[in-house]
Amino acid sequence: MVTVHDEKTGTTHTAQKGTVKDILSTLNINSETVLVVRDNTVITIDKEVQDDDVLTLLSVISGG
């Protein structure tokens, strides 16, 4: 299982391994609203995530 920690809400979820896009979709999170960090590195939605990986979701803030 993959552990996903959402910094904004302080919640932690578990998900099956797969791509970042698949995991975000499973958790009903819009990929355009977060940055995904694994091992202190931002990763893209096409990256494969393996069992025992820990992901951190950081909210994207924009303004104009």
C-alpha cells in the first residue's frame, strides 16, 4: 500500500500502487490542485508509485 499524506487537511490515506494520476483519481483529488512529493522530490502524475512509498500532497496556491 502507498501512504498519502495531505498537508492541507492533515489527513492520511492509503492507496494501491500505480501512477500518481491513478492514486489522485482514486482519492478524488484534482491533479491540478496539488504537488506530489516523494522522498523530498516533486514527482509528476505519470510516475509509478510502489508499495511502501510515502507521498505528501502540497496544495497549489495561485493568485492574480
